[in-house]
Amino acid sequence: MKRVSQPPQRQLVTALDVGSSKVSALIAEKGEGGSLRILGTGQRQSRGVQRGFVADMERTEAAIREAVEQAERIAATNVDQVFVGFSAGGLVSTIASVEVDIGGERVERRDIEQLLAVGQQSIEGGGRMILHALPALYTLDGLEGVKKPLGLHAGKLGVDIHVISADPPPVRNLDLCVRSAHLGVEAIIASPVAAGKACLGEEERELGVALVELGAGVTNISVFAGGVLLGLKSIPMGGIDITDDIASAFGTRRIEAERMKCFYGSATTSPRDNHDMIELSPMAGAEAGAEPTRITRAQLITVIRQRLDHMMGEIADALKDLGFGGPFGRQVVITGGGAELKGMADYVQGVLGRSVRVGRPQMPGLPEAHSGPAFATLAGLVQFAASEEVDLSAFKIQQAQPQKAAGGGMMQRLVSAFKSSY
């Protein structure tokens, strides 16, 4: 009797982005060569998250459950593990450098494993929760910037480890919400890491680029060079503030203000703005039969620009604090929902005086509704999870004695160069 062979087990990757305005989920299947096939997506309005922090456990849990269930229905499959994005403030990026002596022999895989184990033991959270510990570049007897040391001879083998940590309470609250929705958490991934994976090319990350995520409640600014994320800052301000300014200025509901921003709003002005009229829906409780208010598009853009000018001042200060200048600071990529505002790239370029482009997720097969900059983090979560990059925050500790590298590595000097605007 011929035995029936079992079908190969599917390699599913599920991403969950819990933001201040929406909760979105994406289920993908990993194929040969690391390719990804999108199976299903889901989205729900976020009502329990403020400025990236969980503020209402019950409402956040419900939105997570509904978004994942919608993605499961479209994908015709069930998932029980997710990779979750973390976009709240409090993220800190540092570089740790370690090395081991291998006695002039060829670098073998066990040498790299020992080095990574030493690196993991040398990482100190200092009361913070380590989200990522990513090996960046290796050194061989002082030769820096080595990407693939395997098979080369060296007396000492070193590595620069990029560490991203967060304040523990917000991470634990997010983890609890996801688990309360009966989902296991594979990993919690920093939003700038995911968005950078989706929007930035390898050469951009090597040469130096700033990524500005214009979220609903939080704006994250991160600087990349040498292929890794060197520093980041968060501003508790985003698209929701623009919506609230519109609602307050014209006495209308938030839902109407959001509609006006999306359909008629712009970051740049034009001569026609004084002639284009916009009709406002009255607030709840207005007298029946009251005449609807009308404003010009120029009035709307004036309100939007006031908030944008304030935000860009904060962003410019953050870039300066991160040392984004000189030969490194010439390229800026904006992403997130705020990047979808008409004329935003031109406006940011004019304010910062740097080359600016809109970062959209580079991922084949994404549904059109999820292919814009607002879904960069979601796409990046799946790409990061499927890439199987070595992350020492999840690395099994082996017995080895940590040994700090003298003088710091190449990544540490890159950070110093940024700080001095070299």
C-alpha cells in the first residue's frame, strides 16, 4: 500500500501594527529564497492607543482581535503567533563593541557563534527592555567594516552590535494586549527598524539617510549610516494634532476634520486656494435647518501649515541633536500616514533644505489599499521577520567570557562622527 505523503508545513509570518489611529494585520507565506506571498490583511480603527502607548486595554485588545480575524478570513487560515511593532517614544539606540582572540586561525562558524555569545553577555539593559541586539559590522585585527568574516584569517575577531532598548512598562502593556487577544508574541520590533526595512534601500542605509515616520500620534526620527540605525528620537506629535486643530478652528467634528484634511488639505499653497470653497458639516447639537458654514481652501491650509511649521521645527532640532549634517545629512525619507498629505515632500524639502522623498513599502503583492506610506511599518514587520536576521536579544546564551573591545568599533565612531556633524 502506497503511503500518502504529508503536505509540507506552511511557513506563515503574521505582522501586527498597533498605532494611534489604526490597528493593522498582515499574513504572508514565506516561499523559497525568502520570497513572501501576501495571503490576507486586516484593519480596524484604534481607539485605545494614545501617542503610541496603550491607554485602554480592553478597546485595544478588541481592535487587535478584529484586525487579525479579518486577515484570517481573507487568508483562509488561522494564526496564533504574531510579530508586533512598537512605535511609542522612549526608544534608545546604542552601539556595543566586543572581540575575541582566535589565535591567527581561519574564522569558522563556531568562532562567530562564540563572539555573538560574548556580545550578548556584554549587553546591559540598565533597567530597560532590549528589543534588538543586531550584529552590524565585524573587525579582523583592526580592519573594520567586514561583512562576511567566515573563512578569513585573523588574530582577533570583533563585532559592533546595534542595541535598541525601550522603557519596560509600555512594551509590557502592548505584549499583554496581544496575548489577551489569544495571540502569542514572536517578537516586538521597533517601528523604525521595520519602516527602514520596508522603505530604505541598502545603499541609502550605507551612505546615510534620515527616516521620518509621520504617524498619527507620534513622529519617529531615525538616522541610518554604515548599514545600521545609529540613533533615534520621538516627538509626541502627529497627524491627529492637525485634525484636532482643524476641528477646533472651524468648529466641526473630528471625523469631518479628518475628511477635510485628507480630501482638501495640502502642505503647499497655490493661487486657486482662495477661490476653492469647502462646505463644513455642523457640529452635533446644531439647530435644525442651519445653513452650512463654508470656508476657503486657503483657510484650511493656513491651519494645517501652522501645525506643520511647529512639527518641522521639532524635527529639525531632533536631526541636529542626532548629528545629521555634513556629508551624511543630505537625504531624508518621509513615511507614515502624514507623508500622504498632498505636497508634503516638497514642503519638507523646502524647510529642511535637503533632498526628500516619500518612502513607500517595497514589497511585491501588497494590496493597493496597503501599499502607501501609512503601511510601511506593517510591511517592514513581515520583511524583518522573514529575513531571519541574527538578533542577540533572542540568542541562546552560551558559556563565554565577555571581553570589551578596546577603543570602540567602527559603528561607535560613526555615532561620534554624526554627533560632531562630521
